Amino acid sequence: EIDEELAGGTRARLAAYDRLHILAADILDFAPIELLQEAGVEPPFVAVGNLPYYITQPIVRRLLESDPAPTRIVVLVQREVAVRMVGGPGRESLLSLSVKVYGVPRLLFDVPASAFWPPPKVQSAVVEITRLDRPAVDLPREDLVVFFHLLRAGFAQPRKQIHNVFPEE
């Protein structure tokens, strides 16, 4: 939680859970290993959160690509993003394939707008990503960057045939 007052209130409310650590920090400003050290926690760990909808993708990416990475990620996100994250036959997206390189996403349940105050104008859902032991694409870490560039190029113009997406040399 980025707000210390909210983090403190949540810590007090959930004090009975001795394995739960709530830090007041912006996850995009720190590597997960730094946050683990701050909490005095050793891997393995599970990352859980209600993510700000506008930065869901960078947070999930940071967690999936971190070393050490969480064994599971359980997050509340905008439902539309949750559906894209999970993908499936005929519904794969750049986001779903990027997540599936590192883990297995699963939509757990929807959360109605009435569960929030004030109620948002969007629907929410909880997604679980179970981390794979190693990436689904058997490439060295530096080649994964090229792989993701290829994925982005393929999804940049989805109605074009793949050979027309790449410039001729």
C-alpha cells in the first residue's frame, strides 16, 4: 500500500495473520527483493494486492520478471484486464501470452462494484497467477526481450498476416 495511513490501518486490522506483511511503498520504485528485505521475509513468497487499474500491467510484469519471483500472484484488477490476462482459445492477447511465459493465470471470481466505496464505474475480478518453475519459452533471459518484441509486433496489427507485420530488409 502506498499510503502509510491506510497501510497502518490494514496492519492493525490484520494483525492476527503473522505471516502477512504490509509495506507502505510503491512497488514500481523497488525491486521485490528490496521489499522482502524491508519486511524481513525470505523467499518463497506470495504477492497479493488490489492493484491500481492504470498500472496493473507494469506491476504484474515486475513481479513475474523479478528474481526471486513470487510463487503465486493474487490480484484484484479491472475485470476486462483479468479476462485479457487469462486469455484462452481464440482470446489470446499480448497480455495473456506475456503472463503465460512465466505463469498460469486463472480468473478466480468477479467482485461487484458495490463491494467498493465509492463504487467504481468498472467491474473487478480476482486473478491468480501460479508461477512456472522456468519460463514456458526456453530462451536465455536476454533473448526473452527479443521474443517479447516479436509478440508486440504480432499483436500491433492483428488483422494483418504475420509476414506483412515485419519490415523487409
